[in-house]
Amino acid sequence: MTSQHITPPVSLRSSSTSDVPIPPRTPMTRFFPAPTHSQPPQSFGTPEPEWLTWLASQSWPQVAFDIDRLVVVAAHPDDEILGAGGLVHAAAANGIEVVTICASDGHATHPGSPEQLANRRHLELDAASMLLGLDLPRWGGLHSGTLEQYPDRLDAMITDALDDRPGARNGLLAVWDHDGEADHEAVGQAAMRVAKPRGIQLWMYPIWLWYWAHPGDANVPWHRVQTIGVSPIVMAVKNAAARSFAEQKRPRNADDNPQPILGSSITSHLLRGTEYVFG
């Protein structure tokens, strides 16, 4: 997922196998205004009631799976659970083989030991995946905040997963390539590069869109939206999976950044009775 925090870009990611040197980070200023002590990060953004009112007035087609295998790609350890957990659960429940890939390790969300944090994030995503009835995820081993520097490795992660079953009718689900967060966009762009020449169906799930955009925003391709309803039973499972991400619910820094990444103003956008993806 990753925070609205500007310097550095953070993520909810985890992976205990990180073998890439951590380069210097630069501020991310794509969409998010710089927080201040009087206006912490989560005081910005479009309120959820405004979204719900507008979304209820729209009519979009439902997601229709004509595949027997779905490769799901996340930038960080919670992305696919929060952004498309209901959709992924529905695919698995309908007999579609689901393979999930988490590109980064989640070491950068909080101060302290990067290795210990990455290991905790890894365990959190494993637990959330099992709650949703998924196999354990594959880990890319890249550091959160650096994904745009490794396009070839991102492409290879996705290509390798697709090539595991060359005869399968594969579909691809990835975080949206215009989500407003550098790691998210790097993963989305990689999915686009891999899917297009293969003619693979690609769906893209937004996360930070709900934070920086507003209803009817001209920067958003609303004409591409597809929906999937999340039943109360599946929503209970998704909520339980979201609770697995304990690291993202504690403050990042008590003095400078007391807001957790997964505060209520963020999770309210992601734990709705309907999920929205771009087809």
C-alpha cells in the first residue's frame, strides 16, 4: 500500500529475502500534499461518505473471469489484500488457481531494524493470504521505495509466474499504474509491459486513488471500471485478513509522524461492500 508520507515513500511490504542494496530515496510528490503537525497525513483526502454517495450513482459492469489461472501482483505486502481481497477470494472460491507475487519487502514503513520489520511483514501477509484461502505468496525480494529502479526484475517476476503454466488461460491482476505512489506505478507498468504482447486480460486495482482523487475526477479512467460485490461473509474474512497487518496500525514515529499507515480514513476506502478495478 504505502503511505501518503512524502519523504521517503513508505510501504506496507515485507520480504525476508532482500538482496538489493538500498539506494538513496527521493521525495515522492506525485499527488500527496506534504503533511504538517497541524494537519497529519490522514487529515487530507476525500471523505468516504462522499465516495459512497457518488459510487452509488454509477453503473459499471461486473468483473467476468474467463480464465483458469490468475496471477496477482502487489508492490507491498498488503496491497492485494486491501485493494482486491474480495475479488481474489472470489476467483479462488470459483476454482481459479491464484498465484500472488509481492515485489518488495516492506522494510521501510517504520524506524528500527529493516530485517526484523521485513520478516514481520512477511509473516503478516502469509497469515492474511491463508485467511483468504490463498497459497502463500511469492516474494520478489526488492526493497520498498525502490521498485521503479528495477523494471527488468519486475517484468521477470511476472513473466516467470505466467510461464509456470504455459497452457493455462492466464489473467493478470496488478496495482494500478497511475495510483500516485512510485512503487505501485512501477508494478502496474511492469504488468502492462508483460500483458500487452501476450494478449493477457489485465485488471488493475487502485489503492491511493481513493485518497487523492475526488468523485468524477478527470484524471481517473472511470469508463474502464469493473466491479465485484463483496458478500458479508467474504467481507468478514477480508476484515480478518486486514487485521493481520498489525505493523501498519501502529504509529510510524511518535514525534514526527504519529499517524499509522492503516488508519480508519484509509481503510474505510478499502473495506467496502464493492471492489473496483480497471479492465
